[in-house]
Amino acid sequence: MRAKEHSAEWVLLLAVLVIATCGLIYELVAGTLASYLLGDSVMQFSTIIGVYLFSMGVGSFLSKYLSGNLLHWFIRIELLVGAVGGFSAAILFLVFPLAASFQVILYSLVGLTGILVGLEIPLLMRILEHKVEFKELVSRVFTFDYIGALLASLIFPLILVPRLGLIRTSLFFGILNIGVGFYLLYFFSAELKKAGLLRVTAVVLLLLELVAFVLSENILRYSETMAYNDQIVYAKSSTYQRIVLTRNKREMRLFLNGNLQFSSADEYRYHEALVHPALSSIDNPKRVLVLGGGDGLAVRELLRYASVEKITLVDLDPEMTRLFRSQSILLKLNGNSLLNPKVKVINSDAFIWLRNNTETFDAVVVDFPDPSGFSIGKLYSTLFYNYLKPALKENGVAVIQSTSPYVAPNSFWCVDETLKSVGFFTKPYHNYVPSFGEWGYIIAVRKNKESWFQHLPSSLRYLNATTLQQMFVFPDDMKAKIKLQPNKLNNQALVHYFEEEWGKFLD
Amino acid sequence: MKRRTFIKLSIAAGSAAAIGLSCKGKRRVKGSVKGASSSIGHLLREQILGEPVSFIKKEVVIVGSGISGLSAARQLHRKGLKDFLMLELEEYAGGNAASGHNEISSFPLGAHYVPIPNPGLQDYLDFLKEEDVITSFDGNGLPVYNEAYLCFDPEERLFINGHWQDGLVPSFGVPETDLKQIAGFLSKMQQFRLEKGSDGKDAFAIPVNNSSTDIQYRKLDEITMKQWMEINGFTSTYLQWYVNYCTRDDFGTCYHECSAWAGIHYFAGRKGVASNATYSDVLTWPEGNGFLVSKLEKAVQQNILTGSLVIGVELKEEKVVVKYLDVAKKEVRAVIAEHCILCVPQFVAARLLKDKNRVEIIKQKFRYTPWMVVNIVTPTLEERSGEVMSWDNVIYNSQSLGYVNATHQLLQQQVPRKNLTYYLPLTSKDPSSARKEASEITHDEWVQLLINDLKIVHPDIEDKMEEVNITLWGHAMAQPLPGMIHGGLRNQLSESIAGKIHFAHTDLAGISIFEEGFYQGINAANKIINYAASV
């Protein structure tokens, strides 16, 4: 009996080691994940460690309310820790795109794990209370607790994160937790009466975590799918951006870095409005330049003009243009436009390309992403438009996609102001694209022009002579309310307007 | 398992893990430490180089090809005096404004920007117009600056109280009383900026020698910036940090050592006007002032002889004999010239002239700050909260002046890897001990110092940095200590010797900025041209 007592003590102390290791691992997983998803690692780690330690205190406090078969409680908690901690990373990945208040869930999970781990040590000390001398007990329990902590903090960055990843790390320790619980059930079966339910629970949890461990790759994929509502049909990170294509029964959508670029259901509204007001105002356009627009949809519209001989498309990302030249669903969408022999695709930085360019064009279509950062803001600057000017023939027409004049009137009219400040004459207009909302464009010409829109192609789905006229009327709620600065590289005025206006809109 | 065995095992496992950790820990970062060729320069102190093996004749010899030297050369060339030779110790021209480049971009090895020029500096404005830095003049005659060279937004950020704020004047988390003092200080500086003396000159002008000599301004040169601040009740620690940052930034001198006149000049000297910029804007390039070097040296490149250590300059029968060591061939040669311009720091000039009295004066009065400039190659780094990476990135209370992003002025969208240029004036000790100490620090130790400073704002910098190249400037700039600006010594040392040997260097100008070097060079060249015209 004495030998059995003795080994029982050691089994329990080993359990402390495992629990301490697991506990710290869950805390590190939460901290790392929060840094990944929310940024600012110093902030995330310190708040998570704080909440975790505090919750352990709460757990220790609550431990005095537990009575009855303490061993029974100990195993129950062991299983609970295994379940909560084990699934924590997977849960956090899944809820990140869904929950508005991700932090609430994050801290609840950290708090719950902390409370459960905090319960364990006092509980264990009570179990061993009369079996070991007090000073020996305190010394041993805490020694194992802290060894476990050291172990966890070493293997986490060195082995676990690089080898297993976060989801599998937390599942692995969940399995370990439950394994310990299971072993204790077996070891102390004599002292545990009516432990049948506990045993079944342990087995079920163990199986669940094992399955999740095997399927963890899918969880990660699923979490991205959730962020996009629809089925992801293509997802790839190029050197420059994350390209994601989704589709549902009705439409296909392209996202670059999570920002919607088009929906197949209504992109014609955008691309017809982008291309035709400018192109229809040129007599026999021959050479056209497209900056951005690697999806080939603007090119599709340009190819409606029989006089066009050559289209030069400059897009930064070769992965984009490759995709829209090779995937059959995308080829159907752009009508094989990028495979047309008239089209020359150049994968290069638009600013650098334009600075070195000596060719002149009848039309230039500028279709960049919105000016949401200082980098992209350069492509809407006075210097950029100064380089654009010599690329446009004297009678040529340029058009620039210029974000939403409804959501961001200051941004929209700032682009107008910028173009005018370098000597362009402008014609701003807008239309409604359901998946974007109210959208704006600006036509820019080097000389004032008398006749407009003489050569509008027939058989367009959205534009005709009447809808075209309407686009140039701006109601008051799409006008700028302040005196605007032109966007220059040394003030990046547009990016500041844009951040303010879209920031408010998305809050 | 026995208790003892278990503990043994745990300890073994723990220490194995610890060893594993430490093995992984220290990664050697690629790079080197380079200094202005001090080991060759120190040959000067030894007198065992022998007699010249060849003599050539030139109208003018220019010693040193920093901004002063290049500017003198360009001026001679423009005025049609083309028979001159410029001798440079290093393998390239540029001095403090030299630059380097790698596959990502160019980057500065020292000076890296110029503010919008003050009005009336006609030669300087002409130079900038010639080189397309000024693209045109508007209807009001104001210069229009090339937008590719005006510093792009976001220009500056300061990491303070755990956050990157916009601009360098402390504001985030700064108490109201300090903010009030800062505002009061800046408005006082603004007042100085606009003030003129009874002689009609600007109180604080560029070049410094164009400033008013009224007594109330001259008196500012008798105390330190710190003393002036205390007298005027500017005691806020945030403000004092900022002013100390500024005097270290421009003059390599702490505010408790810097002349108050020079300290105020930092804030009050700039009066630039432009069609598309203001006096507080700056012009910059990936290679820093290396851009201006390449423009200055364009026309005179064939006159520059690099790898040439000048070892003596003396007057002999109405001529100036300049002896130099061809460093590669280890041969002494001589040039016999009508004139010589010494575009080197005064401690070097005095030794070349072998004038013991001059050497002694300079030893007593001139102090040169050593600087360390580091170029770091790194991919995108983790960021703390607040403003995004700017051109100039400064950390509150750091020993360093922070870093400048050399790729900031690139036009392209994607710059996945960057060159960051980190500046550290070694002002914590007296210059000669700091210099000695710096020369003994290994590359690994510099790297560790850098990591300790920058990991506060980029926690992953240690793992991410790919290359760290260190440039040590032993005598980067002369300090504007009290008395240097208005004490008269500068004028005395600037006097030409026998109308034949002339001096041009920013240490004679009082402060080390581009415009001073530019005008030092032009003025020395003009002396020679006027002399030639009068003969």
C-alpha cells in the first residue's frame, strides 16, 4: 500500500508538470495568434499574459468551493482544460472573420483556460495534503509547476510552432491533457467510484481532438472561406498580393488582398463606364495604353473598337495576367481579351514604366486599386500625371478610375484637382455598380475638346446615349465640402482624404 | 521512476533545450566596418616617405574632394580655369556626402538631405536649376522643385510613449505643461527666424558668415544651448530631449556643449521659399547628398586623382609645392602650382603646412565628433502601433538619431527589401576617447548595439536583418562650441597664405551643412579667379 501511495504521489506530480506545460502552451498559442491576427505583438502578449495570470488567481480562489471527491474534480478539470485549450487555436482562427468582437472571445478563452489551470494546483495540494509533509509538498508541487513552464517556453518557439503550426500545437497539448486525465482514471480506478461518464467523456474528447488534429489543414482553409462568404475557387499569394476568386450560384468575385475588385454579375457596368465615354470620343483610336487592369476586362471593352491596332497593358503582377490568360472561367469572362494578338502585356511597375516610356497613345485607361496607402497613393500624384501627359497624344483621351464620389467625395474631387493642377482638362462622371455602390471616373484631356461620345458602340448592356448623359450630373451629396489640395508625393493629400472618408464609412 | 532520477532527467532535458536555444540564437550578420581611410591618413604623422619621384605643373591644386573641394573645382571649371588637379585620399569623391549602392537602391554613407535653399543664394539656386532639382520658376519668380526630389510623405515619425507619432516634435502622451513649453519655444524660434539685425542682415543666415553681428546675437555664442534654455525657462524634459536631438543631428554636438547661437540657428536659419514647398521641407535622394556629389563632379571628373594622400604643402619661390603619396604605387610625387585650395579639415591642413603654431591652436579649439553610419539591408519589419514607416524614423531617448529609409524616394509600388541608414553621433564621451573606443569595437558588437536600439520598435529585426555595413567617420564634423561662431578664430584661419594657399571647409564656416561647403568652395575659387584677373 505504501508503495502504491508513493507512486500515486509521483503520478500526480507528473500530472502537474504536464498541466503546467499545457497551460503555458495555451497561453503562448493565444498570444502568438493574437499577434498574427491583430498585430502589435508587445501589446497582445502582455495583455494575454496578464489576463491568463489573473484568471489563474481567480481559479485558485474558486478552488475552496470545490468539495467531495477531489480526485474526481481534478480529472474533470483536466478534461475540461484539454477540451478548451486544445480547441482554442482552431476556434480563434474560425471566429476571427465572423465575430465583430474577436477580442471578447479571445480573452474569454484565455480567461477560462487560466481559471481551470488555476484550480488545479490548489486542488492537487489538497489531495496530497495528508500524504506528504507540508514543506515537501509545497516544494515539490511548485518545482514541477515551474519546470513545466520552462519546458513549454522552450519547445514552443523551437519545435512546436515551426513543426506543427498553431492549430496542431494546441490540439496536441489538448490530447496530452486528456491523455493524462484518462491515465489518472485508470490509475486511480479503485478510488474513483461512478467514473463511467467521465471515462466516456474522455474517450469522446480524445477522438474529437485526434480527428481535428488530422484535419487541421482544412480548418485553416475553411477559416479563409468563411471570410469570403462564398466558395473559394482559387487562392494564391503572388509576390505582390493575395489573389482570391470566389463564386456562388450567381456570380464570381475577385479579391486582391481582401478587397473586392469585381463581381462577374455587374462588372460590365464598371468596365463599360470606365472605357466607353473616353474611347467613343476619339476618332479612330489606334493605340491604347492600359495601366493596371490585369484582369483583361477593360481590354475586352477596348477590343470593341475595330480601329484599335495595339493595346499595351502594364500590370505589376505576372500572376494576375497569367491567371486571366489561362483559366477557362476567367477567359470566358474577359472574352480571351489578353490572348488577342493586338494585346501586349507588360509586367512592370506602372510608375517606372511610364517614366521611361517614349511611345504616345490615343487613349490611356488608368485602372489602379483605390489609394488606400502611401504606396498606391504615388500612382495618383502630380508627378505621375506629369509623366502621363507626354504618353497621351495631343488629341488623346485618358480616363482614371477615381474611387466612390458618394463615400469619398473629397478623395474623388482630389483626383480631379490633381489632374487639373498639372494642366489636364477634366470631365468627372459616375455610375452605379451594385457590388461597389456609386462609383467615379475622371476623363482627362490635354486640350479642351468640343465633340464627345460620337462613336459609342451599339449592343452595350449598360451604356447608351441617355445613360451616358446622366453620368455627368453630380447631385450635391457627391460634391466636396472643403477646399482640396492636389495630391503630391510630398503631401499624399489623397491618401489622407481617403483614409478619413473610407475609415468613417467602414467603422 | 525514482525521484532523484526524475529530477536528473528534467535537468538534463532542460539544459539540452537551453543549449539548443543558444546554438540557434547567435546568427552572424553579414557586413563590414569601414572608416575614412584613417590608417593611410595616419601615415601623415610619420615623416619617412622620401623625396618625390616626379614633378608636374598645374595652375591650381585642390586638396580634398568633399563638397567644398568639388564646389571649388566646379567654380574654377565654370570660370574657364581648367588647368587644375584635385587630390583625394579615398577611391571616390564626396567626403561626408559619399554614397553606396546595392541591388535594392543607392544609400548614403553620410549626409543625406538638404533643406529648401534660402532665397538670395544665387549660385546655389543656379546649380540646382542646372541639375533639374529646380524644374522652373513660377510667375512670382519662386523656384518650382522637382517633385521626385522633395521628400515624399510620410516624412518623419517619432516613437514615444509606446507609439509612433507623426513628426519629430514630441506630442503623443506629452503632458499639457510640456506641450505649452514646446509651443513657446518653437514660437520663440520662429521669431528669431524672421529677425534682422541693425546692420540689416538676417539674425541667423546661411552661410553663417552672412548673419548679423549685432551684440545681442553675438552674445548667444558665449553660452551653451542648454544654458540659454534654462535662462529662458525652457525646462521641459521632452523639449530638452528634442533640442538635444536637433543639435546632435545637425552638429554632432550635445545641447549642453553646443553654442546657443548654433543651436538657435538650427531652428532659425532656414528661410527657403518655393512655389511648391516651404522652408521646413527637404530635398532628398536614395543616395542622399551623393546625388549632389555626382552633379558637382560631373564636369570635373577628369581632374580628380583618387588614391592620393597629400603629405605636404609649402611655398617655394612664389609657387606652391604640393607633395602627395600615390597610395597604390607607394611613390611620392609633387605638383608645382600657382595656387592651392586646402579643402580638408583644419587639423589636417595645419599638419600639411607643418605649421606648429597652427597645429597647436587647432588642437586646443577644434573638436571633431566621430560618427557611425550604418546601412542595414532588411525585408519588411514588424511594426509597433501608430504611423507607418516614414523617411526619417526616430526613437525618443535613444542614443542614436534613428534611421532613414533610403528606399523612401523610390517611385515603384513594391519595395520588399529596404536599405535603412542608421545614424549615431558618438557624443557620449569626449571625441578622442569616443574615436579610440569606436575603432576597437568589432562588427558583431556594433550589430548587437544596433539590435538593442532597434528591437524596441522592430522586435523581429535581429532575425530579419540580412546585412549590416558600418561606416565610421573619425572626424565627421567640427563642433560649434561656444565661441566658434563669433569668436574670430574662423576668420583668422580662413585668411589665405601669401595669396597662394587658400582654405575652404565647413569647419571654417562654423556648421557642417551642404550650403556652407558649397560656398566655401566657391569663395576660395573666386579668390583665385579674381587674382588671375588682376594680374
